[in-house]
Amino acid sequence: MRTQVVVGVAALGAVVALAGCAGLSGRDRIVQRAPACPDQRVQIYFEPDSAVVTDEGRAVLAQAAQAARGCAVKDVKVLGLADAVGAPDANLQLSRRRADAVTAALAATGLPAAEFEVAGAGQAGAVTPTGEAQPLRRRADVVVYLERPK
């Protein structure tokens, strides 16, 4: 009978110990894990012939900057694009203005200092194989490359 009591107490102790593992230990409540810091990729869309960042665009940039909090920003790439409507030179200038506007709006979010690579592609690639203009090219593509803080 005494053996059964000892085995029963040992089993109860094992259950209690395993149950304790399911919750947070004291160390886990004190020590915070480093953020995962995945790269942030967003697209900011524009009205035709415009390089003004919309309120929706500013909200998307603010979310990307918020996701970067606690992370080290390696660099940021901003590529302005334009559709194929209009003159190629004008579209190249428009795409560059879009990239500059997005860069300024992103910097205004309080994103930590980083190297910015800013470029405009104009209307390059804005026509489908059937010759149709792609209106979704009225945008800037943004990638914020992040890493865990050191």
C-alpha cells in the first residue's frame, strides 16, 4: 500500500510540474524576446497624374513604421511607378516625384534613421503584352529592410 501512495504522490508531482510549464515562468515574464523584425513591404497608390500621398497612403506608411518599432532599419527602398498614359518623359518625372513624396511621408512617421534608396521607373513595364495600359502602376513600392537590434 505504501508503494502505491509513493507512486501516486510522484505522479501528482509530475502533473503539477507539467502544468507549471504551460504557463509563463518568472523569467519569461521578466525577459522579453527580441522582435521578429520581418521586412515591411507596402504599396502606396496615387490618383492619375498626382504625386500627393493620400490619407490612406499615410495610414499604410504609419502602420509599416509602427511594425518597425523595436527593430533596426537596415535600409529603405522606394520605387515610384507610373502608368503608360502620357509622355514617357513626363511619366518618369511623375514616378520620381511619387517616390520622393512617399519618402518624405515615411520619414515623417518617425521611422528610425536609415539609408533611403529612392528611384523612379516611369512607365517601364506599364503595358500588358496585349498593349493595354496598367492603371495599377500609379503607385510607389516601398520595402523597409529590418533586422533584430544588436
